Amino acid sequence: MSHQERKDFLVLTQPGNAYWAAKGYTLFHIRNCPTLDKLSHLRGFAKYNDAVHAGYTPCKQCKPTPKYDIKASIPIFSEERENESIEQLDELCESWHFTHQFDAPMYLIETPVGKWKLNTASRPVDVFHINLVKTPDNTSQFHKQHRLFISLADTFEYIRRHDHLLMREQRQSGIELPTL
């Protein structure tokens, strides 16, 4: 990797960024936008309004919206943690009483408010999610998370914090969830 490629990779993997823009361009993007693959000299933003206030406009292809705003940053490492294993992910799930199953390469996690699929063979880890609070009738159609995860432990911590916030939202709104 060139120096600029390494620098751009670090910008893309920062947990505080939800949107990215390139020097010399007017558009900003979410992480899974194919346009990002062709750009360099990247700059990240945590919030939609931060990108707009910096003079960028939303990409018409990936259609960024404020729903991608980073609310809580999760620490992330630039490489896999040593000796990380599926067994450790099992232990984390069990300690939080999350239903889990490993069907290689996919690791499935169910929480009271969501379903998660992690592709353990990919780096960064591809993470897919069903939000049962906002879409209680959807029990099978996953959407890809826009964040990058290199460590399985960091991925689990994101899931735990994400669903903790959803559980609080669910309790406050009184939404009934489907039985899994």
C-alpha cells in the first residue's frame, strides 16, 4: 500500500466516522458506496450535518441521511486481536444471554431487539442486521451495516451497545416485538 492508501484506510476504519468525502470533490458518501473505491485523500465526518456544514452535498447513488450519524463511538483496532476465536465470541454471547450459532463462515446472533449475521471469513467483518424495534414484522431481511469491523470482539461490543439503545427505545415506546 502506498502512504496515501494507508492514510485513507485509517480514515475509513475510524469508528467516529459515518460519512466520507474526498479532497477536491463536492459529494459525501456512506461506507458501502462504490464511489469510495475510486477516491483518495479521504476525510471523515461523524454526523450528516458536519459534512453539509463543511460544504459537501449527499451522493445521489448511496443517498446518505442523518440515520447513519454516529451516536456512540466504539473503540476499534487497526488489526485483528491476537488469538481471537469463535469460542471467545460464544463466551461473549453467553455472558449477555444472546442466542448464537456458528454456521461457517456466518455467525448468527439474536438479541431481544435484533438479529445479526457476521461473516467471520471477511476482513473487515461484514455485519448484517435486522432491527426488530423499527421493523417488527421483518424477521428475515437483513441490511448491511455501514461500519467497518476488524476485530470480532469490537463487532460484538458494537452489537451489544447498539441493541442496548434499541431496548431502551423499545421500552419507552411500548412496541411489542415478535416472538422469535
